[in-house]
Amino acid sequence: MSQEGSIFDMAYKGKFTAVKNLIEENKKLITETDSSGRMLIHWAALGGHNDLVKHLLSAGSPVDPQDDTNMTPLILASSAGRDKVVNTLIAEGANVNAQTTEGHSALQYAASKNWQNICVKLVENSADINISDKRGATPLHRAASKGNIEVLKFLLAQEGLKIDQQDMYGNTALHLACEEDRQQEAKLLVTHGANFELTNKERKTPLDLASDSLSRQLTKMREPSE
């Protein structure tokens, strides 16, 4: 968190006039970083203060600075559900496929936290729907495991989605949905053609991870109709 009472704290809390006056006195504050490598625009974006983000950009702030974990303002805003800030940063040319040191992207965070509008905005602006983090997890993995059904529906409707992409443990989105007993999500994945037979590194299929109830439902779905 930003230091209490500092200009970074002011940016996070959206104290527009105070921040504006301070940077007018000292322009170098625009690109100064705190102990975590974050600039004012990181904190304004995380706090959801679109007016301040716009002002900082107009005053010369970079749009895509990285903190000490490679977090950009867009990744922070997407994670926090700050729709207006996301729109502004994208309009100003922010990299929608930037990734943290762990490989997490704006779309992964938005999919994980169920920010559907942000997912739509990112994908409309060329976010990679199959982007994976260092553990091989994609936005689809995130949405399926968390039970974010509307985000899952949106991702499944996208051309080029790799529905059976496996993470470093060999798990597909269907594996994770079954493991977490996300019944609606698992059935939706199957309806869209997710593979029942793929095994993870423990040689388990999605059905091996499913509850008895879910396993019966999914098995019935794949039985040919008479």
C-alpha cells in the first residue's frame, strides 16, 4: 500500500487538487516511484480515479510503467474492476497483453475476478484470450475454476479460443471446473466441446476429479442420443 500521507497515498485516495498542485510545483513527481516501484498513475489507476489518471497522462506520465513485479496501471485497474480507468488507458495505447513477473495479465485478473465488462473491453482491443501465466493458466482456467459463468460464456464465444489448453499440471479448464464442482461451468465447457479424455500429469481425466453427481451428469451428456 502507498505510504500514508504521501503523494502516492493522495493519488490512491483520489485527492485530485492536492496531487495536481504538487506536480505543478515539481514536474519530476510525475515519474517518481515509491518503494514498490509504482508511479502516481499506478495508484490513481488502482484507486479508480479516472480524472486523475487523465490529468497525469496529459501532464506527461507514461501509460505503461512497470512496478517491481511488472504490474502496469492497466493490470491494476483491470484487477480492481475500474472500468473507466481501463477504457482511458486502452484509449491512450496501454499494452493489453502486458504481464507481471508471474505472467499474470489484465485479462487473467479480470476473468478471475468476474469483471465481465473489462474482459469484453480487453478482448475488443486485441487481448490474447489464450495468454498464459508461468503456471500455464489461461483466462479460461481462471473463469472456470472460480465459477464465473458469464465471463466463461464470453470467452467460449471467442474465435480462436483453445478450450483444451493445459496448464503446467496438465489440467484443462474442464479439469478445474470438475475439481471445484462448478457444475454449470463444467456442463457449459462440455457443450462447447471440451475433451473428456485428456489426462493431467497425475493421469486423471476431468471425470476422475468430478463429484459423483457431476460425473453422472457429464457422462450422460456425452452419451449418443437414441
